[in-house]
Amino acid sequence: MMDTLKGQFLIATPDMADERFAGALVYVVAHGEDGAMGLVVNQALPDMHFSDILDEVDLGTDDEEIRVSDSLLDKDVLRGGPVDSSRGFVLHTADYFRDGNSYIVDDNVCLTATLDVLRAIAQGQGPEQSLLALGYCGWGAGQLEAELKQNGWLTMEFSDELLFTVPLDKRYDAALKKIGVTRATLSPQQGSSLPN
């Protein structure tokens, strides 16, 4: 059985060969022998908010009136990654779970990629904390391990605050700080390996 990074963060280093991940903080949703999947959790899509997503999807019949708070309507939509960028994913606290629709990442976090979670959020019945992303990051078998060996990523244990509370533009530096590194001291020779 291989070590897994599921439920942890990847912090892009200056050695990251793929410029699409420059300054990226990725939350790993799944990691196994067949590959890995994650979501970039610190990069908002320009001029895209929750209200734009609600305008695009049908959340119910006309007789179901949904009143959504302005703060929720203004919530950023994240660029989850370069793969399938039209597909939406909601990372959220485990207080919301729908059997068959929600995927448990760990005790604290679930992933749901169906409209029921958007409907629940819009109706005020959703998870306590959530973030919405379009697209995801995908790695084939052994690909993420190779990028780790090439010092493309640092790894970091899960932090609820980092995932849901820290402002997007401060998440990368906050992640570095949690592992005792700054942008200034981040050398091209840093890098990380899989956890023991």
C-alpha cells in the first residue's frame, strides 16, 4: 500500500515546470496507485462569482423562491485546475453529505459535484463552509510522485483555516509560513517527498 497525500496540500515551488501552477496551493482530493486529483484553492476566476453560476444552472421550479444573501452571491469561484474547466466541484465541510453524491475526503472535508449542493447552499441548508471551483488538477499513475521528486511541490498537512477562512490572495504565503518557509527563502532546491 502506497503512502497517500489525500486530504493534504501541495504548495507549488519555483521548480514547478508547469506555469499554470505558479503560486498554486492545491488541496488533494484523491491519491492512489492510479493517480491523483486535486483542486487549486487559492486562485479565483476573474469576474466569476457564485451569482454567475446560479444564473447558469436550474436550481428548482419557478414556484420555489430562493433568496440568496449578497455575500453569498459575491463569493468567488475558483480556478480548480486545467482539466475539464466547465465542470463544477464544491469542497465543503462534512456537515453536509448526500449518499451517492458526496465523496468523503477526510473526517472534515467532502467533495460534491452535483447540483444538490448548490441548491442547498442557495437555500441556506448547505454546509457551514464551502468553496466552489471549476475544473480540477489530475495526475496519472506516478505523475505526482515524479513532480515531487523534481521538487515541483512542497507538501503540507491539512488546515481547515487555510482551506476555508484565509483570504484567497493570502493562502499561498500562509501555507508557506505554516511549514516554516517564505517566498524569499524558498530555494529551487527545496521540494518534498511523500509522507512517512
